[in-house]
Amino acid sequence: MKCVFVTVGTTSFDDLIECVSAHDSLKIFKSLGYNQLVLQIGRGKVVPEPFSTESFTLDVYRYKDSLREDLEKADLVISHAGAGSCLETLEKRKPLVVVINEKLMNNHQLELAKQLHKDGHLFYCTCSTLPGLLQSMDLSTLKCFPPGQPEKFSAFLDKVVGLQK
């Protein structure tokens, strides 16, 4: 079972959930060899209908106590750009695509995603560019995030959001 896990954390990101559950996106996932899509939709209003066929399964839930199990079984993670979600995924050494929510003001998430992309740890895009990125990205080019250095990530985050020069 090749699995894509999509997470929006504790927030809502209906545009992302609509995008990844759209018919065209499901076709792309299937063409890339994935046969399971797990959506963690937070408090979103968009709730796709779960289904299971011989070749593909879509599972949907709002929250769990921990995303660890879903992250561990995922072959690809698509996430909002929340620092916690990014760090947890990268620490699990999972390929990560961060989707920027363009509707957020003062978007520090964009700076975080840009820097982690520049360092080779993830890909990032918007909802409108996600289908193209999925088809063109090469996951083998991603570098592992250095484990067990939360203080470095914290200092980096402080710098990105302007708390440290």
C-alpha cells in the first residue's frame, strides 16, 4: 500500500482538501503508484466522502491524539505550512510537500517553506500549482532533515518570523 497523508493540523484549509480530493488529483496519485489517500481535515467545512475500491482508498478524519501512526505509514506527506507539522514530518524523514495557504495574512509560513526548500528538505507550492508539482517533482533529490536538533529549528523559526536578527 503506497500512501499519501494530507494534514492541515488544528486549523482549516478547505482549498487544500478540495484540491487533493478532486478527481484529477486522485488520477495523478494513482498514476504515481499511490493507492491510499488519508486526509486529516481539522476544522474544515469540506469533508470528502471516504471510499474504498480494489485499487484506491480514501480515508478522512478531523483529529487524532497523534499523527505519528499516519506519518509513519505515509510514503508522501502533503501539509499546510505550520511549523509543527513541518518539523514532525521532517523528523520522521518523510518526503514533504508544503502547500501555502495564500489566504493567510502576514504569511510567515511562506518564508519557512522557502527556507526549508532552499535547504533541500521539502517541496512547496500553492493549491493551484500542486497537481503540476506532484507530476514533476523528484523525491530522491530531498535531503534528510538533521534529527534531534529542535533548538536549531527554534532559532531558525525565530529568525524567519523576525524575533531574532
